Amino acid sequence: MEKATKTDILAKLKYLDLDLDNVPSCLSSFNAINFNVSRFNNDKDHKVFKYVPIDKIEILLTPNLRSENIKKKYSEAIPLAKYLNPKDDEEEDIERYNTLLRMVTSVSVSDVENISSMQMKLEKTEPFKVKYAKDHLWQIYYSEATDRYFMLVCTKESTFSEFFYLIKKKIEIEKKNEKEMPKIYVPINYLNFSETFLNINEIIDIENYLWILTKNWCLVFEVYNKDEELSVQIVGDTFVHSTVKSSYKIKITTRRRSC
């Protein structure tokens, strides 16, 4: 390994507070995930957002691109710990360890800091438009069978800021031994709408009605706040004058039922 590369890796590991010779238990332990890749009613778009406790997010790495089929990505995924504790006589372990070092080399500290700043803002208030820039990079899923979330890190990508942000936060929380577990605001991939307030047909009708009214497609999300309270949020743009557009947001927090 070249000296410059080694220096860069050591600097970034120090920033992450990650000691590869003494891996913290929050990264070396793993709770089994039983994820059923079956039928979904909202395709693969990020339509459900939650504030998720950091300690409930497991981390899996898969030798794929994000664009690969979810079944392939999940079937080839293994826990992060397998990349952190290589055995000298295991060629596969050494290869994984080198993959992790390559990922460390490629990460941008400023990008991780930007994510941290954004999450600090989101602790106080959810964003007006629900989505935020590059939310597709949050490859987080939910296993209903085990009531666990997991991040699926695609090692063939070139961007890993969200992954290393989560690692840094997990280490920080373990060292501080915080009584109240911090949460992060993230989209959950392939999570079905609960249909608590609006069912799928009603959502489709609203999308069509608003398109007729505004001539722009709206986006419909289910959003859970930090207290796990659900709301349906509809956001979009409409023309107010000639070519001038204005954003709107509709927030539904209950379902009115007829007598």
C-alpha cells in the first residue's frame, strides 16, 4: 500500500473513530435479518419515511450496484463484521477487508459532515417536501419478521457517505452510552403503505385529481414522526401565474369515516 494512501486511510479511520484492531461491539455484533422479498404495493420508490433508532439498523454489505435487483443484492449480502475481522489464512476475508479499505479511501469527510448537519436539522423538523437530495443513497429496508431495519451497502458503488455516517454515529453512541437512542430521518425501501388513512385506490385517485387541477404530478408519502405517529403527506407544485409555480403540501393525520 502506498504511503499516501495509507496516510489517507488512517486519517479517515481516525475521523470515524474506527479502530480496526479493536472493533466496537456495535459493529462486530449482528442480529439476524429475515427479509421477505415479495409483493410490494408502492414499487421501489421511497414513499415511506421514518425516524429510525440508530441501534435498530443492521448493516449488510453486498458486492453489487444499487441498480441491481433487490433479490440479488440481498441474497449476496453479508454482515459488516465479516469485512472487519479478516483471518490471515482466509483469502475471501482478506479480499473483503481490502474492499472496506478501498471504501474508506473513497469516502469524503465533507460529505459525511453534510449528512450530519442535515440530520441535526431533521431532528427539529421534518422537511417540507418530505424527500431530500440524494435520498436514494439511503438503502435502508425493514424486516417485519424480526422488527429490524438494515442498510444494504453496495460495495461496487463509488459513494459511501451514508454508510460511514451511520458507522460514525454507532461508534459515537456506544462510547457515550446515551440513555435515549438518537434517530435518523430516512426513506425505507420497498415498505408497503400501511393504508391507515388512504388506501392505494384513494391515493391513485388523489394523484389523478391533483394532476387535472394543477397539471403537475404530486407525490404521496406516508411519514412517521419521532413518536411513530403517522401522517399522509401530499406535496407538489401548481401554477399561480403564467409560468410561475408555487409549492403546496397537504397533510392528513386522521381518516374521517362515515356514520
